[in-house]
Amino acid sequence: MLESLVDLAVIGGGINGCGIARDAAGRGLSVFLCEQGDLANGTSSASTKLIHGGLRYLEFFEFRLVREALAEREVLLRSAPHIIWPLRFILPHHRGLRPWPVIRLGLFFYDHLGGRQLLPPTRSVDLVRDEAGRDLKATYRRAFEYSDCWVEDARLVVLNARDAADRGATIRTRTKCISATREGNVWRLTLEDQNNRNRFDIAARALVNASGPWLSRVITELTGRTISTPVRLVKGSHIVVDRLFDHDRAYIFQNADGRVCFAIPFERDFTLIGTTDEDYEGDPAAATINAAEIDYLLESVSAYFERPATRDRIRWSYAGVRPLYDDGATKAHEATRDYVLNLDVGDDRAPLLSVIGGKITTYRRLAEQALMRLTDVFPHMRPPWTREAVLPGGDVPFNAFGQWAKEIAEHRYPFLDSALVARLCRAYGSRISAVLDGVHSPQDLGREFGSGLSEREVEYLTSQEWASSADDILWRRTKLGLRFSKEQRSALEEHLAGARLAPLRTAAGGEP
């Protein structure tokens, strides 16, 4: 017996799955999303954490993709200025690059292709005089500076899920889909709770496979079918090192092999370096950075900085597998980052929509296109709406966020450490009032586990953002894992276990 019938079932709690669930729920569809692990547990939390057009994609003539991504930068900046903010990039020029006028022309197109309004334009930089040249080798004397944006990638996923749930969607984390069968004009799904191994069934009028690098496996194992669109798995790895420079701008370096490498300010005291591109085979969950990739990233930035980056300065590393559309590119880094939506309607018209490729920057547009493909199934759904909407906590001034956060600290929570309030403003935006509801003194925060993480914040993350493990909290909802000791982490794990919070994977989204 089926427990429920929904319009749309989504497999996968990454950025594309949560983006589609949010858009669909806002159009009046009943939505069920399942994720076998935590939200953003895979590829979506292993990005370079940029909202960008992709300057290097111009070299491969992907003008439509770049135009769409550039336009989306400012849409997303308006929707979530607490977790997305402008970032200026320094591109040092040297003999290995194309001539100065050619690069300037490319950056001119980059400035104007997407209708830039909020972000400042490209400018030339004298590295001899500018502080951006202070830490570079003296051979680099001039550069370009252009705009893109930074994003807290895993939090972007969570906020899409939170908004979907607020609009009626059911979000089930740590719930695995173990079978999917067409029955008449619906899909019947059998799901298993990964905490207690209980199974239950739902039915859906349409099914979306947004399982990322598990996409092909999910289709084959659940339905016995194969996908007609070729998929290429590409691993990207990153390292985080002690801070390499003191200013707040990022660098984009062109390597001798034609690939680019970023060095980005990260969590105040660190520098994020990435990424690599390697074809990948095997279980995406087992992807890790290897020694050759570490050497490559260290050598890439050390070719530019006066003080080389060394292994002893590495504080964290991570790797993720991207499910790219296989366009036949010879090298992994040349494979398109565009997305393909594969629609299989079957003989009985119960559609299966599979999402291949894409990038975080274009997830919202991808979601719109996905629902457009399902118009025949849901002819009465409401029109697109996300372009002008804000994400949870995003109703704060995008052009004066720092001043807003300062006023919050000084006037609403003067009794709390200002650095703590600043971090909470950056993480939760206007929903800081929900995190700190009823807090009138530092004691009201409850136990502190380390680096300002309080019992009150943990309670919010477990009840409202589907967090249930230390990794969920320390690496995806926050990046406090960079600052936690083993003892502090153990104390947090013990608290979560003792409070019996781990099973509450549906507290924020409800039962199906």
C-alpha cells in the first residue's frame, strides 16, 4: 500500500536536486526529495566555491553557457547576499599568456556578455605598486582585475532545501531509494531509512534523477534501464593552506599546461587552492585527493608566489566528482560544464528526467528548464518565480551587508562577542533572529563546543537544517572543522548522540 502520492519525486540532495525541489514546490507541486546521505554530501560541497561565468570557457567558445552564468551571478547575489558576495580576481600577466590586448578584449566581453550591473568592471593593475603584487614574485609586474562572486556552496544547497520545505516539500535525508518502477502513469518508489532500515513506498507522477555522479548507477540499479546521454566523471581536488597573502582579493593563475588554478581567501586565516581535473572511475564517495594532485596544486601557486606553498602548510583537502556531459573533449579540463536534461517518458507517460552536468552558478536556470520539460505532465503549475525571490535569510542589503551586520551586533546583540555575531550574520542572514531566539545573555547560548559553536546553534542546525552528525555541522553547515580540535569534535559527537538528534533527519521537512 502506498503511503502517499506526490507530483514530483527527486532523487539527490545536491544543488540541482534541491534547486528543482524548491522551484517545483513554489509552483504549487507536491514534492518529495530523498538523499541517501546529508544534503550537499557529494559534489555540491566539493566545489571551488565560486559563482562565476567561467572566464576560461570563453577559450572553448561556450558563449551561451558563459552568458547564462554571468547573468546568474547577480540574480544569485541578490537572492542570498549573506552567503554570496562579490570577489575581485587578480590575473597576473606573463609571457606564457596571450598578448595583453587580446586578454583585455576577452575581459571586455566577460564584463558585458551577461549584462553586469552590480559588480565593478575589469581594470588594469600595477603589481609593483598595488598590494596584490606584494606576495608575488618580482617578475610579475602587471595584471588584470575582474569580478566574480564567492559562495558558501553547501549552505546554498541547504537554503534551497529549507525554502522547498517551507513551501510544502518533504525533504528526507539519510533515506535511500532502493527501487523505482513505472506502474501505469506513476512511479512507485521504495525507500529505506538509513538510520533504522525501515522501508516505505511512495508514488510520484514524475521522477527526477539528480543524483550527480551516481546518476548512471541509479538509473541502472533502480530501473534496469541505461541512460542514452553519455556521462563523463571528472574529479576535482582542492587544498586549504595557511594564508598566503593578507588582502581580500583572489588570484587566478594560468599554468603551463593550459589549465587555471585559483588561490582564494578562505575563512579569514587560510587560502583555498584549486582545482584539478582528472577522469575518474569507481565509487564517487571514495574520491580523495592524491599525492600527484597535491604536488600539482602546490607547484601551480608556488610558481607565482615569492614564498612557496608547502605540504606542511596544508590544513585540509577535499575532492569531488563532477558528472559532466561527455562532449568528446580530449582532456578532462576541456569537457563542457553545460548541462543536459535527458527526458525518458516511457510507454505509459510517467516521465523520468535525468540531470547531467551543470555548475553551481547555473543551478537556478537548470531548475527552471527542468520544470519546463515537465510542462506536459503538470500543465497547471504556476509560472517561474525564483528569479526575483530571495533564499531564507537573504532579505538583507546586498550592497551594504557589512553595515547591516555591524548594526545587528551593536544594537540587537551587544552582549555577545562581535566576531561571533558577524559569523552568524554571514551564515544565517536575517534568520539570525531564529538562531538566537530568546537569547538575552551569553549564558542563554548554552554549552560552547569550540570556536563559538554553541548548543543553541547546534539545536537550530539539527531542527531546521537537517544536520545530524559532527561532519554535517563542522564541514557543511559551517567550516568550523578547520578550527576544532579532536577533543572538541568528540564532545560535539557525544552531545549529538546523547541528545538523540541523529534520527531527526526530517524535523525540518516533515514525514511523507
